[in-house]
Amino acid sequence: MEYKQLQIADKIKEKISQGVYSKRLPTAVAMAEEFDVNVKTIQKAVNRLKNDGILTVSRKTGIQVNEDAIITHTKGVIEIIYESYTGIFAHPFWSKIWSGVLETISKENYQIYLHKLDADSKNGLLKFHNFKTIKAAGRIVLGVSDPLLFKELQSDNTPFIVAGDMLAELKVPQVSFDFTKGITDAVKYLIDNNFQSIAFIGETKTFTDIGVLNKFHAYCAAMREYSKLDVNMIIDVDPLEHSGAIGLEKLLQANHIPDAIIAAYDTQVIAIHELIKKYNLNIKIVGCDGLELPGISPLRPQVIAPLKQCGEIAAQNLVNAIASRHKVKSEKLSAHFCVLGS
């Protein structure tokens, strides 16, 4: 809920900076209708801006802009572009990256403008027919790997950076995760502990950038090192919470019962774990990302990515590029395997 208030506050500031809201703002009821939220959320967002010295509120004059404050309050706007699936406020993976972005941008005194992209429900591809960026000092992309977006962003001189999944397109500035060593070490751990048949459940193909298949490619390379790669143990699923259990069901229906599973996304571990319990199976799960999962022991083997750090570094690299007018610096952050408590 706090993120929602921040989002509305940022949208109000953006409209002020663009001149959409001049001296007097609409009523709280009118803005609630405009932003599709309840009046209490608007009131809390307005109170934030009042406390920051950007707005004044009184019964006689309503909500007004403190024009002297708004001129010097921020350095500019940073546009955050994200996919609707990503859900940067609630999704356990992306919310951690977002928290790093938010803290850094706020500390650096920039406004935030949130720009959500919708995807086709049938094929998952983004809809770009109405896509239009705002005038911004810089842009951060979260959870989007579509080259069409990057082509659009590269068409002007506004600096941008992508945070999160690895992209094979080297010309795109990015702070991304490399799961190669973490998954290689996970496979070694499993085989050393006599888990010989290791399945992979996750994305194995994509319509966008092949860099998002980094986890799958790392798994294949590690399994080949031990001559254990078996195509029957590879299940392609979307990165959705329920997809992990669907993948395991496919393995069981084909009578391919693994000793262990590498789940490409921690968000799928809970459903896989419940299915293993349902059928009373003895299958070890290694999740990737490093999330805290309700009902799942934190001592489980897992491949951990530095999520919040990714957001912090991406935002800082963008801010540095804006200030220096140099190219935005890219960085790769290595995920590592561990069994907590061991």
C-alpha cells in the first residue's frame, strides 16, 4: 500500500512538472477517479507531498502547488518501464530489485514516473501500438527483454539501463544476473550427494532475447560436464508460480521421476514442494533467485542472486551517467549456490 501512495505521489509530481496540474490541483475525489484508486490513497499521497513542501492544503483554497518548492525539489524525472506481469510492488523477485532502485533514486533526489506495459495474454508479447515515453532525465527498464522496446529507447539520446535478467544484446546497458557459476555449483552438489537424475523446470525458449535463458544454458552445460544431460528431464514452462507444478506433473505422467529438480524460479518452489508431498515423493528441489518462501525451510539448497543490490547499482549507474553525460555502465552480478546453515 505504501508503494501505491508513492506511485500516486510521483504521478502527481510528474503532472505538475509537465504543467498538466498548474497552481490548483483537482479535488481528492477527482484525482481518485483519474488514477483509479480510493480517496484515502490520494489523501495520503497528497500528505506526503505536503510534508515534502511541494503542496499546500487548506479548506478555502483546496490543494495547491507550492511553486517555489517544486522548482528546486528534484533534479528531474526518471521513468521506470516495466511489464504488467512483473508487478514491481508485489512480486517477490522484482519488488526486491525495485526497492534498491527506489531507495537510490529517492536518495539522489529524482522524481519517479511509472510506465506499465501490457502483454498479450496468448503469447506473452508486449503491446507497443500505443507506446510513448515521457520527457525524462533517464529510464530504467525492469522485467522486459523485448528488442523492440530497446530499439525504441535507443532512438533518442535519453540514457537508460535494464535491471534484472541477462540480455544477450550487448549494446543494451544492463545490470544483470549471471547464474552460470551458481547453477554449475548446484549440479555438482547434487551429483556429489548421489542425486544423479536432475530435471530442469523453467523457460527453455523465448520470442525475445536469448539472454533470459541463462539459467537453462547453465544447467545444460553443467549436466554435459557429467554426461548426465537427458532431454526427457527438461520441461519448458512460463515463469509463473503454478507452472512449476505443471512441469513436474508432465514428468510424472511420462514416468520420468527425477532425483532432484532445478527450478528456474523460486516462486515455483512452493507449488512443486506441495506436489511432491501430495505424491509422497523423495525429490530434492534447488530453487533459483534466493527468495524467502513461506512454509519452506530457509536451509534449503538454493542459487541466490543479489536482487536489491542489482536495483541499487542500476539506478546509481544511470544517475552517474546523467550527471557525467557519459555512457551508462553495465555490470554482471554473479549468483551463488549455497545451502544455508551448512
